[in-house]
Amino acid sequence: QVQLVESGGGSVQAGGSLRLSCAASGNTYGRYLMGWFRQAPGKEREGVAAIDHDDSTRYADSVKGRFTISKDNAENTLYLQMNSLKPEDTAMYYCAADASARMTLLDSDYNYWGQGTQVTVSS
């Protein structure tokens, strides 16, 4: 069992930056696949970035070159550095985890979810 708590969301102007954090507790954090997802009003939830236990990463095309996922195993914390933010990045952002070793950005493949943190980007 893994508990996840996101923080770091907020409002920012286009071109700005935010860093999201996800504090994990419970089972062994380092062996999990961790991911960031987002859901905008009226849209389906989409995968943004994922990182596995070997620190391999995957990004959605829409955020490549702008967002960076990372983790601190000692602190049991997952991060998402978001630069060059655009209004279309506005969404609720969720942290997720899964015990599977398979890299994926499909939300149905993740078993543990945080409550989310809102990111709003104004033009």
C-alpha cells in the first residue's frame, strides 16, 4: 500500500515555471513505477510523465522539452519540474504509483493515486 500527497500547484502566467512534489509513504517507494497525470475540465485524464525504479523516464509529446520528472528515493518524493508553461497545461495534476516494472503512461495501469493539485496557467 502506498499513500501519495501532492503539493506545489498554483497559478502562474504563461512562460512561467512550477515544481510539483509528491510525498510517498507506505510500502517501498523506490521499487515503484511513478507517474504524473493531469485532467482538465471536460477532458479525459492523460499521462504526463513517468519514471521507473531505474530512473528511466517517459514523457507525453505535449510536454517533452518543458517538463522534467525526477525522484528522491531518500526523501520518498517525486517531482515534476514544469517550465515554459502554457495555458493548455491548466489542469488538476495527480501523482500515481504502481508496483509493476513496466513503463507506461496509461492511467489504468496505476493502482495508487494522490488527491491532486491544481495548476492554472494564464495567458
